[in-house]
Amino acid sequence: MVEAFAIASGKGGTGKTTSTLALGMALAAEYDVTVVDADMGMANLLFHADLEAVETTLHDVLVEGGAPVEAAVYERHGLSVVPCGTSLADFSAADPTRLRDVVATLAADTDVILLDSAATLSSRAAVLPVVLADRVVVVLEPTIPSLSDGLKVQEYATSYDTDTAGILFNKVRDDDAISRIAPKAERYFDGPTLATVPASGDVRAARRAGRPLLAHAPTSGAAAAYREAARALEVRDGDSGTVADRFRSAVVPESP
């Protein structure tokens, strides 16, 4: 079985990378999970997962004649993690359309693929993870602008037959804000609210320590909320071969 999820937001600063790793670790209690930093232009997952010193990253796989996918897969915190480099020169040399083959290869040996997507839908590299995924998890802050940005992600995803698995409210400081925004989200988003993650100093401390939240502060309220989200995210049983073929033949989108 395998299902691929894009973790997306439509804007920066929502805690998308933190959410990707936290969901991954929570899901890993039941599934084999592979996390891919598909934010190829502004990658930072490697700093959250103690991988900043690795030699081979997704960029090295995406160049013509590059490294095999397996060379960029690292085992961390119960996950298989494919980090992306931070060099703009490497990003320029990489061919983002090769991500199709990368995801297809990974699909043969995992249950869940989480694609940490770019903050904005501004280029082919940014939108390709949303196009490849079976479903998208939209990470929002409880504000109208964030809701609007998230709806743009859903609209784009729907145009390529990518369903919405649900929304995840993050960095929640004010229960009143959730009570105002949540009814609007339920009205406009196709998927359910998976969880509400409170703003937390533990999240900032985990980021400074270079560790995923669930490894750094497993008993925190934020960690509990991510586990709730993982329980609500019902993983579908896709045939690995069929899914891999679909990834390889996926339409490469033009820039939005």
C-alpha cells in the first residue's frame, strides 16, 4: 500500500515543515513513512531533522546523470527522510520534473509519502508536489489571509484531481480566532479539520535544537495535537505499482 500527501499552505511561516515531520513521526507508529523535502528552492527540512551535514540530497538526484534515489534517503527518528539542499546553484541545475521518478521509486518501499511543499504556488517546482500527491493537507494559521491562501492551494490541487485530505490549524494562540475562522474553513474546504495545534515554545525549542517536535517534546500539547491529526488522517490502500506508474506519467504543470 502507499499514499502520497502534499503538505502545503500557500504562504510561508505557517509551520509547514514542522507539521510535515510531526505528522510523519505520528503516522510512523502505524506505517512506514517517507518524508521528502520537495521545497526545492527554499529547503529547510534538513535543519529540522539533524541532516545538515549529509553529502547527498534531493538536488543531487534531480540532475541529469545524478545520484540514485537511495543515496539521498536517511533514517531519522523512525522515518525515511529525503532532504533537499540549500544551494541556489544546485537548485538551478536540478530538473524538478525528475521528482516524478523519485516519488515513483520511493512508492515501492513505503506506506506513506509526505511531500513538504513550497510555501507559494509560484513555479513548476513549487506546484509539482501538489500535482503528484494523492491528497493535500493544508496548513493554516487562524486568519482570513491564511484561509484565502489555503483555498488557492485547494483550487489548484483540485484542477489536477488532487483531493483535500484535511486542514491543520497551526500556531493557534487565541481560541476566539479559531471559533471565528473554523466555520468558514468548514464551509469552503473539502476536507475536515484534522487538529488545532497550539502555539508553543516547545516548537521553537525543537527547531533551535535541530530536532523534530515529537522527538524533542513528545509530551507537549502541540505533539498531542499532531498525533490527533495523524489519527484523523485515514491512509488509503493504494497499489504500489499502480501508484508508481501514475507518478511517472503525471502531467508536468506549467507555472501558475
